[in-house]
Amino acid sequence: MLRWCLSTVRVWGGVDGAQRIRSLSSTSAHVQECLPRSAGSQNTSKRSLRTSNDSQGSGPSNNTRAIGTLKEILTSHALVLDPSRRPTPNTIRSFYISAKARGQLSQLDSEMLSALIALFGSLSVDSKRRCVYTSSLLPYVKPGPITRDYWAFVKEVVSLKQRNGMTLVHSDRYWMMQAELASLSPSKDGQPSYTHAFDRSLFRARKQYLHFSRHVFDPDVHVPYLTALLSSTDPLYKQWAIDAMTSILLTHPFLHVKVLKVLLGIVHDTDTALLGSILSAISIRVTRFPSPCGDTTGVSIVVPVDATTFTYALSVFPSPVPSPSPHVKAITELLHEAFSSNIPLAHRRSNLLLCSLLYSCNGSGIPISPLDFPSDGGTSLWQTLFALAILEEVTRAAGPALLNDRALRGRIQEMIRSLHKSWLHLVPNQSHPTLISRAITTSLFRLSGAVADPKVFAACLESSANFGLWTGDSSDTIEGPQLTAMAAMHLAALMQVRGCRAELVMKTLSSYSTDVQYQCVVASAAVKDLIHRDIELARILYNIAVRSGRDIDVDTAYTLARALPALHAVRFLKHERFSRVQVGGLLSSIARSLKETRHQHYDADLFDDIGISLRILYATCPPPIHFRGHLQLLLAELCTRGSGLQATAIIANVIKFQPAFFQFSFLLRLVRLFLRRKQFRSVLRMQKILVDARGRSVVSLRHTLTTRFCATTSRRLFMNDFVPGRKSYTPFRGGCFWTAGTSFKSVMSSGPVHNRVLQGLIYARRPHAAKDAFSRVASKVDTKSRTILGNTLLHGVVTRPVPRNGRLVRKLLGLLDNLVKYQQFTPDRITVNIILKALIAWRTAFDYRRLRALFDHMVRGGYPAGIYSPSHPPFSTPLLHISGTLTLPKLPPYISFEKHAKPMLKMFIKAFYLRNDVEAARTVVEILKIEQQKATLQRERRSVARLRGWMKPERNTSRRDDTTDVHNDRL
């Protein structure tokens, strides 16, 4: 019911609806957003004066507002350029619904309706899918995730166009076909209740497809229809797919890879008897001239240099063209031999199955066996080429691990030897062009090196010399690439079979030609091939060539550098011919390699080279934003390896050009890393950089510096500071770190900063450094901060592991007298608790009797004691005559239960239990419970008073509870 109400309001009370269920000013607000700013500004004052009851003043102009806006959107592509004012799909659809309610859709012509159909059809598919019929209005619609489809709306607009007597164009029929295909569900195919709907939708989709299929060559137009037909198990639909593929073969001048995969899938899953039309179409396509596909003279065919490139040129079934090029002529002749009409259908299907096997093996690395090939695998040139190409794909996918897989290596060796023998028997019987022989020899060299078979390598070298394949013009556009590829594969196979000796490599290069430039080209091609097969051999060959003065191509060197691990890739950062983009890409590869091998140990020189390259690269311009993650990773690694000064210099260079490039959270993590690694000079540099570039971040930076300092100055890190002969890393060398902690005084009070630093020094067993730090800042802070810092210093004396408690008490009282006399220290209740902690720990001087007297002394001094009072203490002990330190009347009168009374009571409870005075401990526990209840009741009363307005809320509660807890509940 709620959904029905909402749809009713959307239709009848929508934009300019016929019935005014809701006010016009609220329903047409988004209409005005989609209008040009000039039109909106002219009607602003008038629209502000209208009300929901003023229907006379808004009637005439509002009747055409929706249809006018819709027409402008569909005709003017540059209507709304501001992304915030772009209309959403639902807004455009609401314009259509409003115009439909008023009967104004007749104002939309055929082109407008076609644009509307294309727009909502494009919005219903994946945004990454682009075809010739994708709407050009997509950039002018507000982007967002696709949460629904609009196929029902597309069908409605198409039906409107047909009712108005308009002709459907190809784009309309395509989107109508997509709408019908979207309603199909192959998983339900075969169910009785679904078969009729499936057949009806597929029949309607086929009806639309037949109208435009012969006029468009975009693969994304044909593949969805063919895929839907092949997803069904009905033989009729498979025959429809065969008919559609036959039409494509006879009309398309070039077969796209997507269409070719569908074709090979049909061939693989269909019997020979049903493939007659497809095989006949291929025969007509590759043999008839002029081609039935039209003019194909503009299609260029790359010179094939090995079996793989030859087979890919053959598998697209290029139409015959009158070309004097020998490689085009050879491809045409091979297609004639494989698919001419006088070849039996079974043989033609067998040749197509080899194409299918090649594409299914490409990139998947599927181990194949001799059973995957036809029984007469080496009897034809077509089968020899495709068999070699398939083996190349398998060895490329296996990589260096092929040598460790004995079973797969043995099968491939047998197949290579069999193919080589078949080729040797095939050459004398037929006069094939030399370029085909070179291509086959190049592939045989590559395969012999992949399986490290010296017999096949020697046989290929002998046959290539006997057939005269090495003689030719290396400067020719056809023979040059083939000779270079054959020489490069021979050199790569030589290193894989006989080892990588420098003298052998140079002797082989000299045997090809005395031209040094040609030798550089051959070495570059060999390195490029070895990169994908054996990266270590590629690196060795690169080093041999460079040392001998043979320059490797820049692109090949860059590809090699990106494939190498970080240890070897860093050396390429000094390559003089690398561009800035290539250096940045190489640094990205190094960052990824370091991330994968984070726990591996590297030399310091490696990170020095990275730091120098980063400084030089970004000294004059900032890095791209997509490099931020990799750059942050490299900077973190530099800091971890001790190159913090280089990292800060790089950050300064980048921030100079782009202050907001780095995330502030990363910079704070970097500061923590500096502190953990005791790189205090780097901390100072980072502080200066951040204060200068980001003044607003000073508070976060100061908090990080102080909170992480305690972890940095842990006992483990400072154990060796006093070892003779070892360099000291004290934070107070020259006062550098203290400057880092106190340089923010101009921004806000630095008392908490000093307190955290003092705690860090105390926990690090640096009491003298803590006293020195306190003496430096005692005169620069206020009285309250001085008291907090003094208490921290006193508590540090208590926590020292001194075996004699009497000596600890004397040192504590001496330090207290010194602070009061020379540093203007003012004791407070926290100071008393610290002294009590030291006295209670002195068990030989304070047994349970003296401890009771000490507790009564504290009660007489004003501390809360539950049902007891200063005149009636809980243990009724005589007065203690203690002068100096525990003169309680001189302390501030305010006593906080949480900060002062509760820690003291807990200390006495623990001390009484340790002295086996259970009765006294229970008495203090009762006092603690009573005082806890009083404090809770007082806190609740204050809260109620604030809520009722009887008491103003305390905006600054630091007067009472801002003192620092120094763990005075410990003994």
C-alpha cells in the first residue's frame, strides 16, 4: 500500500503533474536546477512569491516546463556543465512522466525519442561497456552506481515511437534487443513454466537483431546476442547462432577477438555436419577476390617473425588483397590450402580446432599432451605452425619452472622433436616461402631453449644453415625483422643450452654481422624475449652487452628493470636515457617489491640510491598523485633503514610544490618511526617542515611527539647509552630534542609536553637528564605546571629500583627540599601521596603500629575518614611529631577524592595487608566505601543541579581535577 501511494504521488504530484497533490514550489525545485542559470534567475523573484494555492499565476508557464526541459536535455548536449546541476536519470524520467500525464509527448520527434532510448539503455548496462550505440548524453547525466535498470522504460519509449508511426533506427532496435536479452535467465532454461517466456523473448531479440546486424561491425553489438543463443540447449537456437556467425564472416572486413572466440567456441562444440555454412563462409572469405566483405585494402598485416605471430595473422581470416608483399602472399596461400572449397569439411574443421586450441591455451598454461593434436599433426604446414604456437604458449606460461617439471618437459621435448622431423620431411616436398621457414626455425630455437634440449638446438642450427635461412638483407622491411628475430632466439637458446659466458655471447653476436648497431638490435630482442622466460638470464645478457659497448634499447631496459627484484632494479635508477615517467614507474616497481619482501635484509647502499633518485626526480616538480602510496612506502623504508635525513629532504621538496600531497596521518606515523629509531635530528627537520607548511596541525604533531617519546625511550633502547666506547643517543645532546618539545610555546601551553618528556626520561632510567630538563623549564612555566613537573620528578625517584628504602626516602626528601628552595616548587596533595608511598615501602622503619599512627596523622591533617574525624581518628594513636615535609596545614585546602583521598586509602589498605594487620585494613576499607558513596552522591547532586539550572556548568574544571596521576597507588 505504501509503495502504491508513493508511486501515485510521483506520477500525479510529480513535476508539473496534471493534479496538484503537493505544492508546485516543492515539486518543481529540481526542474529549476536543470534549467540554465539565466532562466532560473529571471523567475526567482516570481517563484518565491507563489504559494500552493496560487494556481492561476503558475498554470500557463508550468504546463510546458517539464516537456521544455526534457527537449533541451535531449537536444543540447552542453546544457548543464556544472556537475552539481546535472540531472539524475530519475529526474529525466520524471520529466517524461509529467509530459505524458499532460499529453505532451507528441512534441518529441524521432531523434529525441531515439536519444532518450539510447540514454536509458546505456544507463542499464555496465558503464565500462562501450559500443557504437552508447549514448552521447551520458557525460551530462549525474554519475552514480547502477542500482536498477530501465529496460521497462526503454520498451515503453520504443512502443510510443511505434504508435506514433515513427521508424525505428538501428540504435532503437539494438537497445530493444538488449532489453529482451536482459529478461532471459539461462539457468531456468528447460523448465516448463519458463520455456514459453524464454522463447518469446529470444524470438523478439532475434527479430530486432536481423534488422541491423549486417550494417554494424562493433563486436559488443553481436557478442551479447550470440552468447544468449549459445547459452540455451535448444538446437534451434544453436542453428540461429551459426546463421548469425555465417553472416558476420561474410560481411565483416575484420574479425574482432571477441567475435573470434565465439566462433571458435561454436566450432569446438558443434559437429562437422552442422558447420557446413560456417566453413563455406570461411572458404568464400579467404579465397574469393574481390572480397564479399567490401574494400579491405586498408587493412595492414604485420610481418610475422615466428609461429605465434603467423598463427595470429592466420586466425583472423584476413580477406585476400592484391599486395606484392611476400608475407601477405604467404598468408593468403596458407589460408587457401587450409580452407579452400576442395578441402574436405573434416579437414577444415580440424584446422579450425587448432585455432580453438591455441586461443584456449593462451595465457592459461594448460599442460597439453600429444592427444590434443590431430593424429596427422605434422603432415601439413598449417598444423605445424599451430602446433609450434601452442607449445610456445605452454612454455611461456610455465616459465622457468618448466625445467623442474620432468613429466611436462619430457612430453614437450618429444613433441618438439617430432615436429622438427615432420618439418624436415615437409620442406623438400613443397616449395614454401623462406619467411615461413624462418618463422618455424625461430620458434624451434625458442622451444629448444625453453626445454634446454641441445640436440634440437643443434639440429635447428644445422637445418637453418642448410636451407640458407641466414642469408638475406637485414635492412629489408620484410627480411630484416625475421633475420633479427631468428638471431635473437638463437642467442637466447644458446645461453639457455650452453651457459652464459661472455666470450661465447660476443663470438655469437659477431657471427651474425660485423655491424655493431645490428648486434645491439639482436641483443635487445634476445633480452626482451628472455624477460618473460628467465629473468636472471636476461639480466646477465644485459650486463654482458652493456659492458661490451652494445647499447640495449631503452624500452627493453625499462621492461627488464621493472621485472627485476629491488636489489637489481635499483641499479637502473642511474640509467641516463630513462625519462621521468620511466624512473617513476621503476620506483613504483621497487616499492611493490620492497613491500613483498619487507622482512628481507638489504644493504644501506640500495636505499641511498633510492633516496638520491627521489631527491633528484622531485627537486623541480611534484610527483603525480597516483604515486603517493608508493612514495610513502619508499619514504617509510628509508626511515626504517636509517636514511631519515634523506626522507625529510624529499618530503620538503614535495611539500614545497604541493603542500597537501602527503596525508597528515602518514607524516605523524613517520614521526613515530623517527622516534622509535632514535633519529632525533630527523624529528626536528620534520617538525620544522610541518610547522611551516601546516600550522593547523601543530597540536596533533605535538601530541604525537610527546606520546610516542615514552615508547621511544624505553628501557631496552637506552640500556647501552652508558657503555664506554659506544656512541650516545641521548635526546639532550645539544638540547636538540628539548627544542623539539618546547618550540610550540607560542601556540599553546607546553606543560603537558614537558610532563610527558619527563616521564619518558624517567622510564628510560635517565634521572639526571630529567632533573636537567626540569631546571631548564621551571622558570618558564606557571606555578601549576611547575608543581606537576616536580611531582613527576619526585615520583621518578620512588620508582627507582633502590635496594635500601631508607636511602630512597632520604633522596626523595632531599630532592623535595632542593626543588622548594631553588626551583620555587609548591607541594600539593599529590606530593604528599608520593612521600607516603616512599614511607610505606620502608617496612623496617614503619611497622603496623607506626603505620597506624601515620594514618591517624593524615586524618588529623584533614583527609576524609568516613565516620571518624580529626578529633577522633580511627586508631586513636598519639600524635606524631614530624617536622618539615608533612606539615599538612600549608597544603591547598581542597582534597579531591579521586585524585588525593582514594589513592592514599588504597595504599594504606595494601600496606596493612602486607604487614598482616587485617583489622586495620578492614577499617580503612570501610572508610573507603563510605567516602566512595559520599563522592558518588555529591556527583549526582551536582549533575541534577546543572540540569535544573540551579548551578552553572563548570566550563573549566582544571582548577580541581587537572593534576596528573603519577601512579601513586603502587608501592
